Amino acid sequence: MKIYTNEGNPFGLKLQLLAKFANKPVEVIKVTLNDPASKDFLVLPILELESGLKLFSTDAVARYLFPDEGALRDEWLEWSTVKLAPALSQHLSVGHRANPDALPVLNLLVRKLDDRLADSAFLTGDKVSTADIAVWSLLAPDGTMKGAQNIQHLKAWYRKITALPEVQSVLAGTPLADLSFTSLQNSNRYGGLNHVPVRVHTASESENLLADTTGNLADTVTEDELANAQNSFVQVSSPQRVEPRTVLPKAGERNVLITSALPYVNNVPHLGNIIGCVLSADIFARYSRAVGNNTLYICGTDEYGTATENKALAENLTPKQICDKYFDLHNSIYRWFGIGFDFFGRTSSQHQTEIVQEAFQDVYKNGYIFTESVDQLHCVKCDRFLADRFVEGTCPHPGCGYEDARGDQCDKCGKLVNATELIRPRCKICNSAPVIRSSDQLFLDLPKIEPQLRVWLEGSEMGWTNNARVITRSWLREGLKPRCITRDLKWGIPVPLAGFEKKVFYVWFDAPYGYISMTKHYTSEYKQWWIPSKDVKVELFHFMAKDNVPFHSVVFPSSLLATNKGHTMVTNIMATEYLNYEDGKFSKSRGIGVFGNDAQQTGISADIWRFYLASARPEGQDSNFSWNDLAARNNSDLLNNLGNFVNRALVFCEKNFNCVVPTMTLTKNELILLALINREVRGYIHSLEKAKLRDGIRHLLSISRHGNGYMQSQQPWVLLKGSTEQKARAATIIGICANIAALLANLMLPYMPTIARTLFSQLNAKPTLLNPEKPFINILLPTGHNIGKPAPLFTKLEQNFIEELKKKFGGVQDQTNDSQPSSATTNTNSATAKPSALPSSTLSVAQLEEAVCLQGEKVRQLKASTKDKAVWQPEVNILLDLKKQLTAAQAVSTPEASDEKVKDLEQRITQQGEKVRQLKASGDVSVWKPEVEKLLQLKKDLATLSGAPQPAAQGKNKKKK
């Protein structure tokens, strides 16, 4: 028999296990649906019998191989395929495939399994059956039961199945780490399990359900969760977080030191660079401060090395001028993105030179440096050894012969090249022919340090991302090799050793010490962070892309250990995979992709970019930037979900309760809602503590979805027209929703700080500290609190606008503007320095407030940087014009919802509705359709007046009553 399956498919694992338990030899053939050999396959996996018959249903295979296991087995097989698999697939999906409503259904299914296994050793009795194999295969992928609690029977069963010899035999060839529901999604030409509706089906599963008039989903909560919700929903005193002028670690507090990999200062950072390092670290730093940690975030530009000298030659500038130019560019881009460094420095500083030279002398004195001769090309005319990128020549690889191959790689054939192997090599600076000479270089003796490093790693790597652990172990597997730490270059930190004065340190010995030197630039008490006293504990978080891992997990720690000074060592390496661009690769050299200055020119606010990049962050595998996905997440997650809920709640409070938070009298409905929100708050805290930024967003959006569903099902706009008791219910509903909005503002702060501050302004409230030990929603806006003026937080990204951006930034960076900073501090007279906002007539109050804030910051920075009025006056004029637009927009107030106006509209709606019904009876669509439009417009007018939801547009998908 043969099994055709794609890599990592849980159903493929299921077939292998079935064959193993049936003692049937099989050949496993890994394919994809894109392979020519599988062009006739509609789904994977497939079992091909000896007769040539192909079975594509894994349940059919189970019945074929084990025909006598009974009806109960068949029920569990169907249950696992029809209910469990879709719920898992939709819960664990990402992007547009993710279904946030799958989690509550999955909770119920997992609880059903645990209840069954509390009474039975296995699903169908006392023996393992194919039902156990089917369910276990679906629960096997990593992260499937993440966060699940109180399922000890299920976990015990899972361990028993895992330990079976048949299972272990299959896992030897199909590791659990390779399994994913992404593979399952890619195994069906018709979309697979993501189109299967997930619903609660039985009345017995309906205890403690949150009312939901859509009938799609429900969730259950325990009595303990209800009690916690009731006890925690009280007003608590939360001290305002006051950041000291200089942040220093303190004994008895949690001290968090955060760095992001130093961006190399020779080009414009693209979106992958930004989310891989500085933005991820910024979101985590903002979260860390929000929970009251003593937090310091340090970063800066990496400025030494061959690439800088090459760039300087290309632009006819000195290395120092290139670094000054691109430092300003990086700094301006990161400021635009709202990256809140405590200090953003440079490795070309005097502090860096002092610290690197001192560290080298310590390592040298302790016996971890040795000298070795290395053959290099030497230019006699320039009187210098040539680094690989300073040599060009004819490619030595057979069949290529490219005459402009570099000393490290041939751009034509793509193969690696040794500079000494180039045919007819020439110096890139003067075009002279270099000669081979030996050059003494200094090496860091990593093999000598390796035993100390291994001991340290054993107790340190648990807080690292999986890819960081895997990459580090691969380096250690074959033993460490000595690493050269010097180069024959002009631009770099001089080596303080006799005979080596004309050499500089190689960038990967020098650069990581930038974290220390930049901390020293921030405070003269930097050693409190980097060589703390014994009573002070410092947690060090490094954020980076995976290609930087070895230097932060092996080289830099080895160097610190070799100094023997008790340095702070990294506790958490948070490494991402790669972010691709529209199914391709970002490339600085070829200018492919969206770069930092491109994002500024789109007219899309920095907070929207922050949200999107965090939601697309490549945490477990490579992810993809897509303009369509950006629009979908903005329009669906932000506008229709988060923004819609907050605006509806606050507008209703404004129009019906005179901007005053009303009295709240909780019923069980409210307690169920609060319990569900507490689950999401707990998940949010748990995710952010581990820098799982995508999961944090998922929990945040789940809270607003709960709020939307609650408000829609309770219909306070209807209750307000009823009895005194019903009006009191409406008051409770709006009070609860206003407090959920305040919670959301706090949770939004790390991701979208500007929009969160706008929401706090609308709430007339200030941020409060989150409590990781008590992750519950409290009363943040007490009864009687006066909210501010609500306004929409988000705007729709129209498809034609997105198509224009695709065309404008269609994968090619404008290389002519690479060196022109689109910043708040330079090039103020260029077109790129002007605000690229939407036409003023289309800007909302919220957009204008944000524009005024950004332009004000721009003016302040310009005035601080120069006294030349000609530079900053044009920007002041723009600021004054924006303020005028804001004043005019705020003056256009929404008509008050008087009882007379509401009653008049309701009467007109009743009359128009009757008219539509009579016309529809005639059957002529051309007659009644215009009247339907009039009816919908009347309903919209009423919704605007009362704060009720807008009526849904009529269409083919409207449900029949």
C-alpha cells in the first residue's frame, strides 16, 4: 500500500498510524497538490491499495482496516472529522482563515473528550481503537491544546497513546514538531475545513451561555469563573505609572532590559526589518511598562564594516558621512512608526570604542584570544588588505565567466566565491591587480569557552523561541570553531594591541557591545543594568530575525563569559522567521518590497501599520505581507469589529445618557460576559509575557467581538422604549460596554498607542496598570463618570485605494530616493516631507486629531534642531491649517435625538414598511426596489439619531425568517 500525503498533515499521520496498528507495510510518498504527479488528486492524504483503488476518506480507511470495532467507534470517527477537525483548523488558522469564534466550540469539544475519558480508559472502552487514533492525530500538532485547563483525564489519555510503541515508531519518521493545521489547509483543492461551520449542537451544552441572537456560537463558563467575574468587577485604585527620568534596576522589582538587533546603517529598512526587530521590541516594551515592570528599551544603528565603506564609495561620501545620513533616515522612520526607544544610539560613538576595547583586553588577558595567519588579497597601490567586497574579478566557476563577480559571491551564477580564487582580480577602489599576502588576524577561541557556554545554556534557553533554540543547538552539535574578530579595514574600532594597530574589530565582535555602550550613553550608571549587584535581577530580552540568532546566543555570550565580569546574560531570545512581500522576498539590493519611507507616503497612519505588521508577524513560520490582507484586517478587525463596538457604545452613552456612565446592576448575562472577557484578558497577558504578539491581538479582538455580540443581543435601543425595569437594563448594558471600551483602550496601548490615546480622550480617562496576577476586568469607568466626545477611530480602506497602492509600490523601491530621508527632521522642503493625508474634506475628527498630534511633534522637533525660521515655518503653517480643519469638524455636531424626532422617524418607517410590503405583493421589482432604498435610509437616519446599529444591506445572503 502507498500513502500520498503532504508534509505535516495530521490526517497523513492518522493513516500511517492506522497502517502501523493493522501491521500493514506502507510506502509514504510526500507530495503537494501542486506536483504534476498529483494533478488528479483533489485532497490529501490518499491510501492506494495493492489493487490500485484509492481511498481518500481517512474514516473509510479505518473501517476498511478495522471493520469490526462497532457503532460507537464509528460515532467517534464521524465526531472527530465533522466537529473536532474543523474547530481545531479554524482556531489555529491565521489571517483571513482564522475564525475567532471557533475557540468556544473547541472548548466544549475538549470538555466532552475529558468527560468521556473520566469514565473510560479509552474512547470506546478498555482497549485502544481507531477512534483513539483519529482523535489523537488531531490533537498531536504543537499548540493544539495550548492554554487548556482542568482536562487531566484527556492529558493522561494523550500521554498513554503517545507512549504506545506503534505511535513511537511512526513518530520516528514524522516528528510532532512538523505537524500543523496549515498543512491540513493546503491539502484540499476546495478550501478544506475552513468552510465547515462550527456550532454548538446540543441542549446539554447550553448551560451558562451568553445570549447571542445570531445563533452561530455560544460559550460556557464555570461557576468559579462567574464568581471571579462578580468579585473582580469593582472599582480598584490603580496608581498612575510615573516613569522616572532615568530608569535603573531596583532590588525586589521586575527589571526588564530590552534590545532589538541593531539595524545596519547602509540602506532603508523594509517592513520585514521593522517588525522583526524594533517594532516587536517596542510593543513588548510598552506592554512591560503597562504591567508596571521597571523597563528599559535600548537600540541603535550598527555602523562599522565593509558594507558601510562600500556604500560610501558608491555615493562618493566618507563612511562617517554615510553613517550620519542613514542614522537620520533610520531614526526618522522609527519615530514615524512610534517606536519608543529609551535611547537610540550609534556604534560609532566614543563610548562604543572604549567599551569594546576594554572588553577585548579582558578577553585577551583571560587567555581566550589567539593569533593566526590568513591569506588575503593586498592592494599595493592603496597599501591595504582588501575585504571580500572590495575585490572584483572574473567568476572562477566553470561555465560562468562573469567579469564583475565580487570577492564573496557571483551575482550572475549565484555561487559563493573566495576572493583569492577570482580570475584577474582587481581592487574596487583603484582597479589595480592585488597580490596574495598573509595577514595575521586575532581569533576568539570559542572551543575554549564552549564548556562554560554549554553550562550557561542549560539553564537559560527555556525562555527562547523555538527557532532560537534549534539554531543554537545546530551550532553546538559539531562543536564550536574559532572565530576571527579582526579585519584589515579603515572604518572600525582600532585593535588596542601592539602589531595590530592598523586593524579594526570585525563587526560581530564589536556590534553587540553596542547594547552596553548605548546604555552608557543613556546613563552613567549603566553597570547597574549590565553588571548588577547580587540582590538585583535583570531579565534581558533580545528581539531579532532568526539570521541574527548565533551571534546573540553563541558569539556575544561567549565573549561576555570570557571577560569574567558577571555581565547580565540574555534570558529571552525572541527570534522571528521572515516576512515575505506578496509571495516574494524583500531585497534591499534590488529594491523589492515596501520600505519604511514607502509606508509614510501611503496616507495610512502609523498605528494601522503597527497593528497589521504585528498581526502578520512571522512567529512560528514565514509569513507574507499582502495589500489585500492589510485592507481586510483594517476593514474587518479594526473598523467593523473593534471600532464599531467602541463607537456604538460611546455614541449610545452620549445620546441617551448625556455622556454619563449609568448605574450598572449585573445579572447572570453580564457575569457570563465578564467571565468570557476575563478569559481573553488572561490569554492576552499570557501571550504578551511570551512576546506572542499575534496571539495578543487575537485575544484583544475577541473581547470586542464579545462586546459586539452582547450589545447586539441585548438591544438597549429597544429596552430604552420600554418599562422602568427595561430602561435600567439598557443603562446596565451601556455601562458595561463603556467599561469594556476602557479595557480595550489599555490593551490597545502596546499595539496602537496613538489611537489608544485618542480613545482615552473620548473616554475622558487615563491608562491604568494591568495586573498580571489578577487578569480581570475591573470597573474602570464608575457610575457618574463623564465621557468625552466619541468619534470613529478607524476609516475604511477602499479597494480602489489599495489597488493604487499595489501599483505605486508594486515591489520596486525607488532607488533614487533611498538616501532622501522622509522624516520630521530633514529635507523639509522636499515633496516627501509634506503630509500625505487624505483630502481635508474626507478627514474625520479622529483623523484630524491624529494629524494635528503628528504635525505638532514634527514642528517641535524642527524648532529644536534649527533656529532657521525658513525651515520650520512651512510646517507651522500646515499645523495651523490642520487645527482650523479640526475646529470646523468639531463644530459640526450631530443633531440631538429628541423624542419627537425619534417618534416621527419611527412612524415614517412604519408607513414606508407597509408600503414596501404592499408593493412586493405585486411582484414587480422595478416598482418596489426604490421604495426599499427609502426604507433603509429612514432606518439609517434613526440609527444615527439613537446610536443603534446600522441596518444590514439587503442581499443574496440574507437569512430567511
